[in-house]
Amino acid sequence: MRYHPQSRLAEYIFAGMASVDPAHRIKGLGKLVNAAVLVESQKRFKWRIAKETAAPDNRASQAMIEACGLQLDKNHVCVAAINSEESFTR
């Protein structure tokens, strides 16, 4: 998702949110999709910084983010409140 080109975050892109069916996990599909989005979006939008989030206990998502060449920053915390009983991360 691209931030508005005239905002203070114009050089940033928010990527991620790759979700893989449990039956097909640990095959590199999340990494493949995530990396493809990063590469294509950089070509189109010329972002300088990519931001992705993963829950502190979701080591699988953290590993996928790192495998795509992004560095985890333990000093940042992201909290999302969803009005649902569904969970979007493990």
C-alpha cells in the first residue's frame, strides 16, 4: 500500500500481509509473494523505505520479512484492533 505521494511518508511503502493456507506453509510461498510485491512496487512507486509488521510472537512472519531483506526493529510495536473473533496472524 502506497502512502499519499504528498504526505510526509511519501517515500515509504507499507507492504506485507501475505497469508498462506496452513496446508501450504513452510514452502517459501509467503516469501515469494512478499518479495515480488516489494520488487514490483519499488519499480512503480520508487519508495525508499518499506514497512512491514508482524506480531511479536509470530516468528514465521518475522522470518519471512527478514528473508525478503528487511531488518526487524524491536523498538517499534504495532497494535491493531479488529472487531472480529478471527485472527489474521498466527
